[in-house]
Amino acid sequence: MNDSEFQTATSALVDGSRAAREKGSPSLERRIRAFEMRYEMTSDELRRRLASGDQAETAEICEWLLLLAAREGRVAG
């Protein structure tokens, strides 16, 4: 991961923590849906592809995963 990707991932972590405090907010769901549309796959499919090694874990993918964790209440705010 280069410096730019690290900064993006760090920002995503902060955003994910904030989102956890707003768990279930329309904004959180909207952001997740935007990733699903951009990548043309569901969040469940993303997880399957990551587990099988068919999807690279980029800073943007990490942000998506953090949003999912926040929605599921697995990120401390």
C-alpha cells in the first residue's frame, strides 16, 4: 500500500467510525449501495470474492468493508 492508499484507508476508518455512531442511517446505506453499483456486485459477493482471492483489497474496498462493519455494529465509534 502506498502513502496515498494509506491516507485514503485511514480516512475511511475515521468515516467508518463516524458511520457506526449513525448506524442504520440513510447515508450509510446510500454509501454502501453506491459501492455495490460502482463495482456491479452485492456486498455479499464482494466478501465471497475477497475470500476466494478473486478481488484485490484496495483502499476503496477497505472503505466499503468498513461501512459494512459499521452497518453491522462491528466498528467502535
